[in-house]
Amino acid sequence: MSPITESDISRSFQAVWTSVFGQPLPAAPPRPFGAPAGRALVARVRILGEVQRTVVVVCSMDQARRLAAGFFGLDPASVEESLIRDVFGELANMVGGLVKRHFPTSCRLSLPDVREVRTDEPETGPSVQVLFDCGDAPLAVRLVQNPS
């Protein structure tokens, strides 16, 4: 099994993004890991089985609100936080499903875990990160090795 590359993560995310929002999301320049300034929303989907990885999607709470508003065709101010979490969790779940296909078929996905954080909680284990330009701060998609 060859390692998953940034390109694999990017293609998986772009496939999901384009199917949901109708157009690709531009790449953002690389930068160190870390949450956007202010409140951030983090969605994690674990890949379990022979391989232990976690797909992590992180963006600012304001970005997540705009994404949910676009998904539902609503004004951002009227979108409830539960809908924001649902959309963001489903986005991570869809990306996780595409990433999982790079691993043995015996692997399975966990349910999404979506949390609001003030600072990005550090992930343990080696990570691959891809950034996308989603407004005021990048949207990050990571694949993290779960601790043994």
C-alpha cells in the first residue's frame, strides 16, 4: 500500500466540493498547521480497521456558516448551528469515504465528530495537509495517522 499524497487528498476533497457546490475550490498556499483566527469548526472522521487514520477538516466558524448557507440556499445569519455542524460533518464524511478507498476494503468509517474550538487541537501522528482558499482564512483538509 503506497502512502496517500497531498494530491490524493486534494482530488478527493475537490470531487466532494464540486459535487456539492458546483465548482472547484482554489488551492491556498502552504502554511503551518493551526486553526484560523477566532472560532474554528473541526470535523473528524476516523478510518478504522487494518489502517488507522483520521480525516480532519478545519475552517473558521464564519466560513462554516457561509458553507451551510450556500448548501441550503439561506442567508448566513439565519443558519442554525446544528445545521452548520450537520453540513460540515457530512462534508468530512464524504471526503473520508473517498480517502478510505485508498485503504484495504476491510476498513470502515466512524461517524463524523464535529466540534467548535478556539484553537486547533494538535493532532498526534504524521499528517498530510492540503489548504483551500475559502474566504478570509484557508480551509484545511488533513489526513492524520492515529496513535497506536
